[in-house]
Amino acid sequence: MSNAVVNFIFALIQVLTFAIFGRAILSWFPGGSDNFIGRFVFEITEPVLAPLRRIIPMMGAFDITPIVAIILLQVIGQVASRLT
């Protein structure tokens, strides 16, 4: 893979990781997703989290899909770095 593609993958992984983390933080606050930033973060992260929610069951009242998504993104980043 070329460096440009790998750099793009790393940048995308970082943005998605921060967005998923931000979404988790916003979920702690009432009305956290009722503003522009909350809706934007939801739109960015939902395509990553929705397929995982179909596979991973809820753990009581806790949704662990953000943790799993971040781990998967980091694994994808590691695999991409080894392909260069």
C-alpha cells in the first residue's frame, strides 16, 4: 500500500475513534445529542456502531459497542501499518 493510503486510513481511524469516544461522553448528559455537535457525531459514528449492535448484545443497561468499535479500529490500524 502507498503511504498516502496508509496515512488516510490512520487519519480516518483517529477521527472515528475520537468521534466514538465523544459520542460516549455526550451520552452521559441529558440533551447531549440535541445540538449540532451531538447530531454530527451521531451521523459519523452510527455507520460503524449500528452493525456491531446487531452482533453484540447489551450487557444489562450498558452498550459496549463503542469499546468494541474502538478496539476493532485500532486492530485495523495495526494491520494496515504492517502492510506497508
